[in-house]
Amino acid sequence: MVTSRRIISIYLRLKGKHVGGSFVLIILGILSAAMGLKGFLLSSKFIDGGVTGISMLTAEITGIPLSILIFVINIPFLILGYKRLGILFAIKSAMAIAGLSLCLAFVHFPDVTHDKLLTAVFGGFFIGVGIGRRVAHLDHGNAGFCAVVDQLLSRLSSRCHR
């Protein structure tokens, strides 16, 4: 259960870190990932992997906006991350995923190219840089399902090697 004491504890842990610089890099990561999705992949009908890919497929089939689906489909993994990795992990991860969702919903990106090779290379580059920036500066926060699984597996493997 989340209590006010727990929230204050989390705030104090975040306050002690250099959040300002990390915050800027997280925002840049979110913008980079959104550029890869909207500027390259979506316009060329390419699909990404993981929860983003599932969200893209579902959005194409149902007509539900991608920005909503990315957040909603990540909710079970946020819950799993909270239960297994802690509330700080879940809060940071939810903020990163919400940031990407809001950016996809409200920021306009130009349609850069329809060339399939350029779309694959640069779309993947921007998404990779964006997710890498968000994860690196969230101090083990996550950008989706794969990051939760990665964190769980790395904790399990470190316990096995003791």
C-alpha cells in the first residue's frame, strides 16, 4: 500500500539525485522515440517490436489512438514492475510511458520519408536512441515490457550467481 510516508521517502530519494539534467535527457529521449514512430514508422506502415508494436497493430485494427494504447497496454507491466521492483521503478516508468503517450498525442512530427530502407534505419535509430535515453536516465526505470523483463531477469541471475 502506498502511504504518505512512502511518497515522502520516494521524493527524498529523487531529490538527492541530479534530476534536472536527467529530466532534460528523458524529455529528449521521449521526443526522439516519438520522432522515430511518427516521422518514420507510422507513415511508412512499419511496425515496431514489443508493447509499441502491439499497440501499433491494435491501433491499426481498432482505430483507437496509438497514444492511448501505448499507455494502456503497458499498465500490466507497470503493475508487475511495482510488485517485483518497487514503487520508485513503477513511478519513473509510468512517467516515461505517459510522456511518450502525450508526445504522440500532441506533438506534430513531419513525415520524413517513404523510402523503406531509410525508414527502417532512421526510424530504428530514433526509437533506439529515445528508449536508451529514457531508460539510462530513469536510473533503471523502464520504457516498456522488455525493460521490466530485463530488470527481473537481471535480478534473478544475480541471485543465482551468489
